[in-house]
Amino acid sequence: MKKLYRSRQNRIIAGVCGGIAEYLDVDPTVVRLIYLFLGLTSLVVGAVVFYIVAALIIPQ
């Protein structure tokens, strides 16, 4: 069974996008670009809050 963790190798800030990429078996750059696109097309404040909450909730 796979578990979601923040990445220790593929991290830029807190490793959230890298951890999601490792969980989904995709390139971390793809996850970061999707997150950036969704953050820019929706409320940027919501994207920042989501990242902070995910960094606090997802274990390392």
C-alpha cells in the first residue's frame, strides 16, 4: 500500500509537490507545472494556503 509523504530528494520548498509526484509515479516538474497553472488560474491565495496546509499535514 502506497502512502503519501513529503519528498526529501525532490524538494524545493517543503517537498509537497515532490511527494505527490513520487506517490503518482510522475516527474516532479509535471506536478509543479500543474500546481502553478492551477494556482495562477484560480485564487493565488488559495493555492498558497493549500501548500502550507499540505506541508503541515503530510508527514515527511
